[in-house]
Amino acid sequence: MIDTHCHLGFNHFIDKVDEVLKQSKEVGVRAVITVSTTSENCETSRALAEAHDMVFFSAGVHPLHVDEPLDWDVVRNAGAHPRCVAWGELGLDKHYKEPDYALQREILECQLDHIRTWSNEGLDKPIIVHSRKSFDDLIPVLGNSGIAPERFVFHCFTGTPEQATDVLDFGARISFAGAVTFKTAPEVAEAAKLVPEDMVMVETDAPFLSPEPVRSMRPNVPANVVHIGRFIAEIRGRDPLEFERRLDANSIEFFGLPLQADPLS
């Protein structure tokens, strides 16, 4: 399987990346995408991808880090690296009072403007979207960006089936993390049932949101993506191995990963 979204550059994994990746390989995870949250973190992510064959990375600024030092040249240079497979994560987040929501939106629109320019320079990459309590505001911003909707994936989806339908009607893909397995979030599982098979992906968002049956594990690790894939296969009535092949094919196609997808039946 492929973990399409984790944060190996966070402090939770200092001096543990080799161990974490070895554990991932042992359960059948063959690639991970470590996702950047600040311009400084872009450089950390790039170094991890250069050091480990199974690691790819993204370049972008998270909405909860928009009040930290920001250098768009660093983001752009990271995005030009051959192992950078996406922009982001970017978006809006109303869960916390800080950073200021108006600043989040300003930086989001600026970041989308940069991505449109960089795309015209040949750096045409998919875009990882963070949305928490902000679907109604975020989808119009993305729609007005001039960037094709099919380039976006809403990561770590924790919304309702109705919000999932809004995302799909917009034209973006949806990725599910550990929350889909939580008994306290039945609406997320219902959303996972309705996403078309060619529009769904999975991730861990490690070090956060350990899935059932390892929900007490801290930190979460990329190896746990197998639990998420199998859970969604079960609630959709699908054979787990066949569904995992579909998930991998979706991830390889969307992110342009230099990996071979297993044939789909």
C-alpha cells in the first residue's frame, strides 16, 4: 500500500525514521508521501525524500502555520525537486482561534496564485487540501483559483456525506485517515461508502489519528495505513486485496508516482 499523507519531518519521528520505514515495509507499505507544513519544513521533507527511496514529499504551507516565517522561494525550489509530487498542504481551518482566519485566507489565496504561476513554469503538480470546519468557504476559493478541480485532494476527510458530495461535485478527490475507523465518527464512514472507487485514497496523517484497532498507539505511523484500507474495503463490501490495488492505482495516477500499479480485476 501507499501512505499518501504523513509527516515524517515532525519532532515525533526524530531519530526514528529508519525504524518507522522498516516497520512500514514489513507490513507491505511500499511508499509514503511526507507532507510539508511550512517553508522550513519543505527543506526537511526534501532531505527525507533524498535519503530514503520509498519517501516522496510535498511543498506548501499549512493554514495553522501561516503566522510563522514564510519564504515562497524555498517552497518553489522544493517543489522543483524530482521527488516532490504535490503542493500543500494548504487550506483553511476554523477549529482553533489562531492563526487569524483572515490571515489564513490571505495566505491561501497567495499560495494558490503562486501555484498557478509555478504550474505555468512546468511545475504542474496535484494539490493537497486541508479543510476543517471550512468547506463552505474553501470550495469557492479553490474554484476561483483558476486551477482545475481535479488537481485537488481533500486529505484526512472528517466531514459528512453531504460535504463529501460537495467535494465530489466540485471535482476533487477525497482521502481518508484514521478518523474513518472511529465509532464516534459514523458520518465519516458513511462518506467513505459513497466516494467512487476511482476518487478515493487513504493516508495515516501520522503522527496523528491512529486508526482502530491501534487507536491507543502514539505516535501513529505509516504502517497503520493498512488498517484504514481494510476498514473501508469492509464497509464497502469489497475484497481487501482488490480494494488495496485500487487505492494504490489511484495514488500512483494522482501523484504521478514512479511506481508500477498492480493490474485491477
